[in-house]
Amino acid sequence: MPQPDVASRVKTALLSMQRYSWEQGVAAQAFLESGDTELVVLFAKEAAARQLADGRLAVIGNSTAVTDPAAAGEALVFAAKASGDSSLEKAAARMIDWLLYKAPRTDDGILYHLHDRPQVWVDSFYMAPPFLSAAGYHEEALKQIAGFRRLLLDPQLRLLSHIWDDGLQAFARKAFWGVGNGWALAGMTRVIRTLPDVMARERETLAGYVQEGIDACLSRMRDDGLFHDVIDDPSTFVETNLSQMLSYVLFRGMTGGWITTGRLEQAEKMRRAAQGKVDRFGLVQGVCASPHFDRPGTAAEGQAFFLLMEAAAKDFYRST
């Protein structure tokens, strides 16, 4: 187990970082799952303060994102109840309205990732479906996941490509980006946790998707517990965040009973690898670096997933 001051330093470093909409969202989710409820409320209030007229939350510096602003949605739902602030509830409802009725999408209703390009990105697995499901729109969350998988999943390798261009009817980026697969698996894991008991069959289907993706990724894990930036391309740089994401998924799945505890050794191997990347300032080094995510460095999402991983591990060990 890492010393408490390590997680504290990671948290402080995260708070120091400037954040786009999805970074605000994943940070808020990290604090939500860590039980840091006062910070969740504060992050939700700031996301609502940066809401566009069309309903997109936490928008700063980039107005083209379609699904990224939804990453903060679950934090708003929680914060509205915890604080009694009805304006947060209304802000969350406006975000839902954007996703359901206003956002650009394919002819069969699958959300684009950007406002100015007809593209479906693997990142969207994490951004929209968890909020839709947490807000009670479970069928829509499952519809989006099914659509993303249909467009992005390689049927032989069982890995997800990064970007499908609906206008060209071709991949804009076919590469199996590691963090992209992590976004997808973590997003589906969060949906599994919010589906009601009456949707047990749907939960089992999602669990199968996640287990399939975990197997495909883990078969390409390096001996040091890390992965290459493009999972099946060893010429790409060694990257830290996918290990945190997969460790998070495994701990959540083992706690939920839909992943066998026989995966514990793998979860801990990746966790230790990520812990070893935290420097003296609390920065998780070697993640896809913001703002361009094309080289190793640091990023708010890397900080947040360290905290998500630790929260999931803590919950798992508490339950055993």
C-alpha cells in the first residue's frame, strides 16, 4: 500500500493543474469515489459555472467537444443532493438535454466526439454513458456503448481503435491507443456499477465486454507492468496511465464480483508500476502528456486515475 502522503501529493498536484472539461470531470469523479465530498461539490459548482447555453458543462478553451463535458455529470448529480443546491440539478438536466436531443450524432443516434467533425472517438465511452446511466437513462447509455463498440472494435484482436470518421466511412485513426482502451473499459465499469438490479442481463453483457477488453490488453502487458502507448506497437513510448486504468477496472470488478479475484496479482502489478512513477512533487510521470497526448509526461487525467485506482483498491481490500 502506498503511504498516505503519496496520494495526498498526487491530489495536490492534480489541484494545481489547469483543466479542460473532461479533466474537470475525471478529477471530480476521482474525488467522488475517494469520498472527498466537499471537493466534489466545489468541482461541480465550477463545472456548472462554465456551462454553455447549449448545456455542455465545464467548457473552457475548447468549445468543439461534444461528449467530454458530460464527464462532470455524475459529480453534479451527487453534489446537487449533497449540497441542496438546485442550480446544480438544473445544470445536470441541461447536460442530459444536450446529450439526448442536441448533440451531433450518426444517423442511428451514436454521439460524435467533436462538434466540427463527424467522428466517433473511443474516449466517449467514459464521457457520456456513465453520466447517462447514473442519471437514470440506462437504455441510452447501453445504446451508446453498443454503437461505439460496433464502430471501433476490432473483431479479431478485441481491441478498440481510436477514431472512426462517419463522413469518410473509414478510420481517421485505427491505432489501438492504450489510454483510449482504458477510457472505454473504465467507462463501462462505471455503467455496470449504476445499472439497476432489473438489468442483470445487461450488466452481465457489459461485464463480458470488459473482461474481453481486459484480456486483450493484459496479453500485451510488459514485464514491468506497463504498456506501450499504442498497445500492439512496441515502437511507441512506454505509458503509465493504462496500467492505472486497468488496475482500477480490475479492483472494481473484483469488488463487484464480476471479475475473479484470481486477477489480483495482475491488478497489483500494474498498481505498483504506477506507484513507482510518482515523483517527489506528486506528479504521475510517464502518462500521455497534456495538452497534446502524443508523448510521455504528466496530465490531469493521469493524476485522477491514480486516485481512482487507489480508491478502488481500498474498497476491494475493505470488502475482503
